[in-house]
Amino acid sequence: MYNTTKALFCGLQDEWMIEEISIVRAVLDGDVDSFRLLVQRYQGPVIRMIKNIIDDHHICEDIAQLTPKEKRKFKKENTNK
């Protein structure tokens, strides 16, 4: 038996992935609006993930805005204290 719901979900998932790829490509080409879209889309989940580790919302927001290089430095400075 063919599962229509699963097929519909897979189709939507494929469309979502194609959209994500095109947004990332636009960001890599310097499109500021596309970068803004990615930030809006993912800042909530990133902050929630960090909040699971650090129980201070303001610090979580600060950490979420750090670049990967800054995050490594922050982690190194705040580990084993």
C-alpha cells in the first residue's frame, strides 16, 4: 500500500532542501537579505540549544552571535574553571 502522507512529506522535505540550498548559495554570493533570512530562521533553535547548556538567556544570545572562531576561544577560556 502506498503511503500518501509519507510521499507528501518527502516531497515537501525535498522542496525545503532545495530552498535552503538556494538561500545558502545566495548568502555565499553576498546577498544580505538571504543571510538575514537564515538568521531569522535559525536563531531561535540555536539559542534554545545553547540555553540547554547555559541557563542565562542573555549569555545565550551573546554566544549565538559569536563567530565559530570566537566560540572556540570562549569555550577554551571558560573550560575547567
